[in-house]
Amino acid sequence: MAAPAPSQLYDGRAHRGSTPRGLPWRAGLCMAHYESGFDTSFVDHNPDGSSEYGIFQLNSAWWCDNGVTPTQNLCHMECRDLLNPHILDDILCARQVVSSENGMTAWDSWIRHCSGHDLSEWLKGCNMHAKPDAKKINNS
């Protein structure tokens, strides 16, 4: 993952269909698939001595503190906290990455597999905006 610099959201505007704090669902799902295979406990070690953690493969040199790598710790968290199935903190940290100058291009997998592709398939069948049918609920 490339080094961050402060900037704007992913494309400079808020996204409908976003995770808490602005990480676009489709983008996040595509990127997480190629970064970790959705494995929240995945750790990858880099030749520079840094490591990448969790479902979004957040780098210890920039985003979290692993107690080994000199770090900017821009997400103000320990890297081990990215390795559990409770991913809200991972999402919030990934949002920090998206808010950096590099945005989604901070992830090589985004550039290679997701950017410029139709990402609608990542939410196909999710019906994320469905509202409960009050008639069905009351008749149950």
C-alpha cells in the first residue's frame, strides 16, 4: 500500500451506499476480496519490514502500531485489533486511507482488479435498501 497524504474522500464527495464514514460498499468489497479474500485474520509481511493486517490489509508503517515497525499510526490503533471478526474499526481505518491523497489507489489490488470495472456485481442480491414489509411483520 502506498504512503498516505491528507486530502478528500474517494472522489471528493460523499457516497450513497457507503459504509460508516464514507468507504463505498462496492469499492470496499472488491478491494477486500483481492487484498485478503475477506480473511479478517490475514497478515502479510513486506520486504521493507512492515506488515499488512486484516480484511483491508492496513500497513503497519502508516496505519497501525504492531510494536515492531516504526509507524505513523494514523488510525491510532494497534494492528492486532484489525485481526478479529469485528470490522467496524477496520472500516473506520480504511476510511482514513480513502480520505488520504491516494484514496483507493493506496491499494494495489484496487488499481489492478477494481478501478474502472463495473462494481455493481459486488452488491448483487444484497438488497441493501430494502425496507421491512409492515404487513408481513404484523401477520407473523
